[in-house]
Amino acid sequence: MTLYSVYEPPGEALDPEERAEALVFVKEGFSWPALFVPGLWLLYQRMWLELVLFVALFAVLGWAFDPSDDQMQTLFGWLSVAIIVLFAFEANDLRGAALEREGYSEVGTAMGAGRDAAELAFLRSWLPRQEKGLRRARALPYELHVDGSLLAGGHTFRIDFKNTGKAGACFQVRSGNAAKGPWSYTVEAGKSLDSKGDLTSGQGKYDLSVFGPNGFMRHFRGSASGTTSMLDVDARCDADDNTITLRISNQSRSACKVSIGSAYDGKSLNETLQRGRVLEKRWALKDSHGWYDLTVRSDSDPQFLRRFAGHLENGRDSVSDPALGR
């Protein structure tokens, strides 16, 4: 485990992400780069005062020790090694002092197996958290439907957007492949559109997430060559009954094991779906105040996932997401 001192720059960044990005993590203890390349290390850290003093120290030592005297030169060599080793032990402390001269303040320490782990552990406790509890929320005019399907042939994945509400909505689609996307779509009230993506470059694999207003999210992941490529999952909300129904259809030639999990009530369902069969499961949303987060997986294909999350709008006031602040 490695210990880091954490410094925050002067000034107040109102945005938590900006504050987090501006933090400086300084490793405690010995610095190997400072041992092998002390001058370059000081340049890289922009420690100009320390660099000037470091160069001046060796200039004075070089002047004090007679270069024509072999014994003096040997002593100079050993003394230089000792100074550099001592500098490597103190380098990170000197860097902390240099940051404080620039107005940085030490805000804590972080520990982890590496820098990334230490940063993550520190930010989890340092950044502000969502306050617990519920807040009243006004009714919103959204009624959104997004379906994803693998087209025949397995080379194209299509996402259908449908807006049956009273207000337009903007969707953002993100890919699990960082080299692709994101894409944005705006759908007017009472309108629909679709988007098709070519899967040939990704060897038939897809991983697409759709984000909309008020926590709306759909996640489609799988493979055209997987055993669940012919597994169709559809979600439909009933505003009058305050329920959401999942309809899972197995259009493949073999049986498929599926599981459905709900993040709000912790309930789950496991079922073996024979070929050609359809499974329908209705979830009541009264206890979660209309909020839902359902995930469909398959034991037959670990790549397969369908996730449906959001809030069912029924024209009545509700409350904020009860999962926030947990």
C-alpha cells in the first residue's frame, strides 16, 4: 500500500468535478525518479527554486574540491552520491512544500495499492454525496419508449425512439467502445425515429446505452453470434396501473435461461425459457413511487444484458429517486 498526501489549489471551484481534477497527489517516502534523474525530476515538477539550489550546491562542491587531487575527487563522488540519495528521500516532501508556497493546501491523505486506487478511495469520501431522503417532484410531460433489436443477419443493431408524451425529448446514445459515439437524437412530441449501427467492425458485438430526461436509461449489450442473439426483450409502462411489464421472447432454436432483477425492491426471477416461448412479468411501481430499474441477463450468454431504468410519468406529482443518497 502506498500513502499519498493530497493538495488542493487556491481558489474555490464550485463544480465538484473541477475540484477533483485539480487535486494533486504527492507520494510519501522515497522517490526513485528523483534518485536517478534529480535534475529532470525537478524540471518536470516545476520546482524552480529547488532546481537552482540543487545546481548551486553542486557548483559550490565542484569549486571546493580540487579536481587535480584524486583523493578529493573520490570524496566529492561519495559526497555527491550521499546528497542525491538524501534528496531522493526528501524529494516528495520538498514537492509538498513547493505546492504550499504556491498557495496549495493539504486536504488529507490517500492510501491504495497504486495511485489510481488511492485517488478513487480518497474521492469517494472527499466529494460531496447526495443527501438522503425524498423530495417532492412535479409531474413531467414525458412518455418515452426506446427499443433495441438485432436485425436479421446479425450485422445491424437498430434502436427505435418513440415519444408519445406532450414534450420533445433529447436522447444521448453512448457506446461501450470508446472509439465510437456518442450520438444525440431529439424526438418531437408525437414523433418517432430509428437509428441503425453496423456491427461488422466490432465482430458482431454491441454495447449501447441510451440516456434521456429524468433518469431514463436503456442498455443493450450482446453479440450477434451469442446463444441469446434471438432473445427479444420489450418493456412497456402502464401509467394507469402504475406498473411496468417485461416481455421476453425466445426466438432461437434452443432453451435459454434468463434472470430478471429489480434494483429497487431487490426481487429477482429466474426462468428457463423454451424455444418459441414468451415470458411476461409485471412489476408494480407503487412502493418505489414510479421509479424502476430492471436488468435482464442470461446464464447462456454472459455478454447478454438488457437494462430498463427511469420513472413512469402518469400526470401526477411524485417524489425524487429514492435510490439517490443510499
